Amino acid sequence: MTNKTSTKTASNFSKAPKAVQEAWLANKISQGYKNRAKTKAMRAYYGKKHAIEAWIAKKAEASRKAKIAAYYASKNAQAAAA
């Protein structure tokens, strides 16, 4: 089973004048570079974002554990005093 649109496009492309082919290819290549740059930027942004979120989560977890420890320490102190 063949993809008819791609063969049609390919045959049209080969029939097109050389200048048109070159312009089309140049456009496709520049689009590729733009997309690559965009992808890189997005990866950098989300990489930083996730790193920051992980750091905040780690801090929050440490804080939560400290609060629990303090709570039980005070509870044990009250029990010992009673």
C-alpha cells in the first residue's frame, strides 16, 4: 500500500523549476532550524522549571518531617511531665 499524496508531491517537486525546488528546500531547512531552536528553548525552560519544582518539593518534605518530629517531641515531653 503506497501513500499517494507523497508520490504525487514528489513527482510535482521533480517537475518544478530548479529555483522553486531550492527555495522550497531552503524554507524546509530553515523551518527545521527554527523548530530545533524552539525545542531547545522549551527543553531548557521546562528542565529548569522541573528542577525548581523538585527543589521546592524536597524543601517542603523536609519542613513537613521537621514539623512532625517537633510535634511528637512536644507530645512526648508532655507525657513525661504528666
